Amino acid sequence: MATLLIVHHTPSPACRELFDEVRRGASDPEITGVEVRARAALAATASDLLAADAVVLGTPANIGYMSGALKHFFDTVFYPCGEDTRGLPFGVYVHGNEGLEGAVRAVDAITAGMGWTRVAPTVEVVGAPDAAAREACWELGATVAAGISG
């Protein structure tokens, strides 16, 4: 069975709402052969990443950058997992009240450095999540999961 790892930092109700939609999409009953594992960014480890066949990253945009929690995740996995995760399929969602560009740029730079393969467009949500934002996150989870389904 394939494993989809969702690494997330959910400090707000809005981030939780988006995370829940990603997980719901990834867990759609029509997608078979995929185990969905969710790990808080501060708890996710190199072992979690090495066991994954794909990953979805979720972060708020804090002061124009990804969350410190997601940065910590990258700091702990970058060297131990570098070569072993090249080509890893991934997707990203980012929430903030303004100025998501720096957070998106930072995640893009690190995932490019790790050699990961983006399989869905980044979902950028500004302000309170609306129906379109929730649907985009559901689609993100479903797309990444479907890509590794058996």
C-alpha cells in the first residue's frame, strides 16, 4: 500500500479547516491503495518522510515566510533524506491574511533543492477559507493521493 504523508502546521481554525479538506480529499473512498498519514510539522521525522510515497505540505504564511514549524521539518529532513526522496511527488497549501509570496517562494526553493516533483498547483488561500478554497484543498489531497494509488 502506498503512503501519503501530510506534514502540516495548523495554529489557527482556518489552517485546520484547510488541513481537514486536504485529508478528506486524500481519503476519498474512490482512491484505493493509499494510506494517509498526517503529522504535525514539529513532530514529523525523517523516518516519516522516507516511508512516504508522496507528501502534502501545509503552512500558514507568517511574517512573509513559511511557519517556523515547517522550516524545522525541512531542517531535520533535508540532509538525511536528500538523495532518497528525489522525485518525491508533492503538493502544497498556504494560508495567510496577506503576503503569501514569501512563504510560497521558500517552500518552492527547498522542495526544488530536494529534487521533489510538484504534482498539483500550490493552493494559496488569503483570509477566511471559502467554498472555493475548501474545494481546492480537497482537490489537492485527492490529486496527490490518486497519483500514488494502486
